Amino acid sequence: MSHRIIPDGAQPCVWMSAGVLTYKICDREFQCDQCPLDAGLHEGTLVGSQGEGRSAPRCNPGVFPENRRYSSGHSWLQAVGQPDDGRQRLGVDAFAAAIIGHCGGVSWEIPPCTVSQDEAICQIDVGLGMLSIRAPLGGVTVDGNQALHREPGLLVTAPYEDGWILEFQVLDAAGLSGLMTAEVARDKARMDLRRFRRRIAVQLFAEGHALGQSMPDGGELVTDLRQMLGGFAYMDLLRELIH
């Protein structure tokens, strides 16, 4: 006979909180990226939204190309054009793409548009609301990726390639040195992934989610955290990590 008695001081596994496992206590401080059970349950991919359809390729949230710089809000800049003209291409990193999961559209002001550092430079429609991406540096927008208007899902399926967002002329190129290298950004993404999963586990347990039929009952594996948390809670978490 199964039971759900949690010993004092113990924390339930995120999969138990979601209703996927009948009983499992977390013994890794919610460091799910180091848990073989977690890797087996979701086949090594980030547990997040189902994305642009079940057949869509998922981004590996640990991928950070070396040929660009990264912001603390999980966007990136890459030099394009002539080396000395200060033109940079902007997009979101693979961690952001993985937890955004679904992109219904991307909008920005018609270029040219001057933006200050940390000012909202574009809006992403994630299906639950609009998510703002801030400019890592001050500059003037010069071009937007029109392909995103035709196929917005590229932002989450190809964030470093066809899913880039826009290009802008950086006003102070020296500011690029203050952004993160790929190695530092990769370490930050690991920490943010732990934070993301820990927050979800605690919130699911605190709210006592009941999702109906799940894996132990013969149902499908639950992978859509939007359904588990609800739109407002998930948007709050996205805005906390991605900006």
C-alpha cells in the first residue's frame, strides 16, 4: 500500500510533487541535473514546456558557443559585419530557449530605435504572456530577424542560428568586456537550472497539485510545467530568470 507521509525535514522529489512518482524523497538538495532518476525520467532533457510540438528538437540548456558574449538575463551578443563597426546580433541562450519552450511571436520597435542598457529591446509571446528581453548594452537597433515573424518557433528550436532576434549598433564596444564568457555563462546556467527546479519542486509540494492520471496510474509522463504551476506562476519564474 502506497503512502505519502513525508518525514520531518525531508523534501519530496520534484517528480513526486508532480504526481509522476508515488513516493520518492529528494536526497540531492534538488540538484536534479546530477540525479540519474531525473535523467532517466525525462531522457536527459530539461523538464519544461513541451515546446513547439512533440517532434520539435529540444535545445540542450548547457550549450554556449564560445564566439559570443552573454548577459546575466540569458541573452547573447555576437559581432557581425566588419570587426570595427560595433554591430552586434542579439538572441536568447539555450537555457532561456529551453524553459521558454513555446514562442508565439517576437516584436520590437521598428529600427532605428535607440535603447539604453537594461531597457526592454523586444517582447516574446510565450503563450502565457509577454516576456521582455533587455538590451545587454546601449545601442541603436538596425535590423530585426524577419524570419521570426514567419516562424517564431525558431527562437526556441534554433536560438543561436536562425532564431536570433535583432541586430543593433553598440554605442560603447568596451562594454562587451563586462559581459560573460561562454564558460561563465555555462556555470550560471547550471546554477539557474538548479534554482529553477528547486523553485518548482517547493511550489508544487506547497500547493499540493493534483494532476489526475499520471505515470504510476497508467497515464502519460507529465512534462509540461505550465500545466503544473499555472500561467501566472510560470511567467513569474520566467521573468525572474530571463530578462
